Amino acid sequence: MITATRQVPHATPTKSADHTRIRLLIHGGAGAILREKLALDREQAHRRALTDSLHAGHTVLAAGGSSIDAVIAAIVTMEDSPLFNAGKGSVFNHEGRNEMDASIMDGDSRMAGAVAGVTTVRNPIRAAHAVMTQSKHVLLIGAGAERFATEQGLEISDPGYFYTQHRWKQLQQAIASEQIMLDHDADAESAASDNHEKHGTVGAVALDCFGNLAAGTSTGGLTNKRYGRIGDSPIIGAGTYADNRSVAVSATGVGEMFIRTAAAFHTAAQVRLLGTPIDQAAAHTLTEIAAIGGEGGLIVLDPQGRYAMRFSTGGMYRGTIGYDGIAWTGIFTDN
Ligand code: ASP
């Protein structure tokens, strides 16, 4: 078993607790989510699922728990929901398998962990956390990551557990539209434009009562992905980043562009090195992503509890909760 202790983190030794500063932000993916296209029952189901996730994380924070534990609680709730593209309900790759990626980062110590291409770990975010706390490494992939998760006593599920009919249908559509797209048929556009279903990655950023930040992201990736494709979600600095000296960030969108712009780190670096207000930093990152043809969204939180939820797509499933325990959710540009 890989249990060697990681390098000694530079954690701040003692900090006083202030329960009024707790804050949690979550996202459940960004895409062409338009009010007129989303059925009311689906909208309500998503809002309920987001609210459950917010309450799960809030319970941890309100009890004096760490931002890392709050991020895990919030993400596990969404991984267990079939509505999001993470854990159960993950999208299928070209071969009809669910290959999942996740990462987590602690803003105090800047320790991080991630897994990629796992097919049997029920909650990939827990595996990412185990990599952070129980190994010397940051990123484990595929069969090795699964062996590690098993050795750590994490719950392993039969691949059938992750199946949802809805995602299976999407794969068939994606395979079909890819062929159509090659033929430059106009029908391809309508099938491809249904991308609100393809970006359902989940993420959370949290600030605990000690003033520590954490960030995490979990995904099934992109429908119809091939050749062991890995996106930004398990890449520290691309899909996830946390540093108490700046911000915690979780991203969603077309992963390739988020990797190429080091999106999460890019956002944090603007805040830390230039003193850019967080909303502007997030907006600038999305501009950089747009400049290379990408789109998506970011949730950003700083140690003072200031936050931003920015997206360049039609909508983003998102929510936040603070000390008062009142969950706020948003989906569309006008909430
Ligand atoms: N960023 C994810 C990926 O590229 C997808 C998403 O956010 O929905 O794998």
C-alpha cells in the first residue's frame, strides 16, 4: 500500500475560528442551458440537487469542519445524483464506458490530489482526496488509481452502477452527429448544440471558519471522448486550484482550452500577483479561453468570502450558501 507521508505542508499553525465567514460555492456544469429549452421539472430537479449539495457542504462548515471536507461532501452529493456528469450519471466515452476524473486542492498547504480515467470508483473525489492525503503523488490514472482506491478502502462499484439511459442516448446521438458532421450535414448542428447535456461536470469551492480555502472538481468528461482523453478537471491549475493567498477555483467547460490557458491558476495568479478583483479575473480567464475557441464557467472564492460565478455559455448550474444557511441556486443568465 502507498501510504508514505507527503512532503510537509506549509500549513498555518493556528487560526481563530469565525463561523460567520463560512462560504460554499458549487457548479454542476455549464453549457447552452436556456430557460426555453429546459423543461420545468428538469429545472426543479436540478435546483433540488444543487440545494442538497449546498446543504451537505454547509453542514460540514457550520459544524466547524474544514473546507476540504465541505468540498468533498458537496461533490459526493452531486456525484451520487444521476443528473450531473460525475460519478453516477457520467457521460460515456466512445467505447461505451464511463471514465471519470477528479481533483482536489487545499488552499492552506497547497497539497493536491487527483485521479483520471477511473471506471469503478464510486466517488472519484474521495479517491482524489486519498491521493492527496495518503500518497506521495498528485495524479494517479486508470487501473493504478483504481488499485490505490481499493487499497484505501474506498467504495468500488460495478461499472453498471454509473449507467443512465439518458447518457447512453446522448452517446448514440454524439456518435451519429460525428458522422453527420464529417459529412457537413446541417442536422449535425442541432444534435451538437445540445451541449448543455455534455457539460455537467461538478465542482465546489469552500471557505471554512478558520479562513482556509479548498477547491474540487469531478467529471465524466466529454461524451464520445476517445483514446484515453483527459480534460482539465483532474489537472491542478487547469480545472482546480486553491491558494489561501488568492482564491479557490473550480472550472467547467471544454477541457482542452482550460488546460491550454491554465484556467484555474490563471485566475488565481491575476488575483495574487496583480490584485485583480476576482470577478474581473474570472472574466479575463474566460476571455482568454474564448480567444482560443473555448467556453465554460468558473466559480471563484477568496479568503474574505468574496466570490464570483462566471460563465461564457448560455447557463451554468450553480449555487452558494453562507453562514445563514440559506441556499441560493442559479441556472440561467438571469438566475
Ligand atoms: N471540463 C470537463 C472536461 O473537459 C467537461 C465539463 O466541464 O463538462 O472533461
